[in-house]
Amino acid sequence: MFKATTILAVRHKGKISIGGDGQVTMNSVVVKKSARKIRKLYHEKVAVGFAGSAADAFALLERFESKLEEFQGNVLRSAHELAKDWRTDKVLRRLESLLIAVDKDYSLLISGNGEIIEPDDGIIGIGSGGQYATAAARALVKHSGLDATQIVEEALKITAEICVYTNESIHVEEIK
């Protein structure tokens, strides 16, 4: 199974950015260094990052994209409908992945257990290095003058230094 990544979203100073590293690990072997785990959807108004099994993540990403189309870009409604399907559908329920979805209004973590979580501070991290990246981002928000994109980049670089499942091949998207 392909796993191990770091995805981080930060909402700060009027900017929303989401980024991820490029490492794909199979068991304990790095099989790809430059994967892109961040996508812009719905006329580039929504950005999504995923962690977990690659095939499962792409299946969920496609479903979320269709929900966005169905609900005309309404991220919250699309997330609720995806989570409901994910929890009740026998095939979807087996998928092992997490999604972060951000737009101008929401930063959401969508899990296979049916949870939709919006953080109090606008910072969400998932994947093997998610907690390291979240901690680094919180410190940077509190103790630096960096904007959201810079915080995502720096937090992911810090994470790459301490998490063996995260590398410095970083891709960041900003929602305008």
C-alpha cells in the first residue's frame, strides 16, 4: 500500500494556502519523490489535498469533485454529502484516505468515519507528518510575520527535517 505524506493548510492574514510534499512511500522504500497531492477544483476556487492510499485518495477526490459540481462549488455541502456517502457506502467505507478541502470560506478535514472538522485556528495537517507540520505552522503564525503561503512552505520544510515520510519536494497552492 502507498502511504506516508504530509499535507498542510493554513488560513492566515487573509490568505489561504495548502501544500504537500512529494514523497510516496511503499513499505519503507521511497518510490517517488515528486508526486503532486494538491489539486485545484471547481474553477480553481477550491483546493484539495489528500493523504492515505493513493488509489483510495483519487477515488475520493473524484467523488468530491463531482459533489462540488453538483452543489455549484459549495464546499461545506459537498463535504457533508461526500462524508455521508463515504460512511454509508460499503465500497467507499473501505477506502483509507483523508482529504483537506479549502476555499475562501472554509478549511475542512474530511474523514472516512464521517467526520468533517473545521479547525478553530485555520490550520490543518494530515498524513504521517501532519502533526509536525501543524505544530510548526502554529508556531510560525504566532511568532513570525510570514503570510499563509510562506508558513506552509516553512512548516513543510521543518517537517521534512524530522519526518522520514516527508521530503522537501513541496508544492503549494493559494486560494485567491
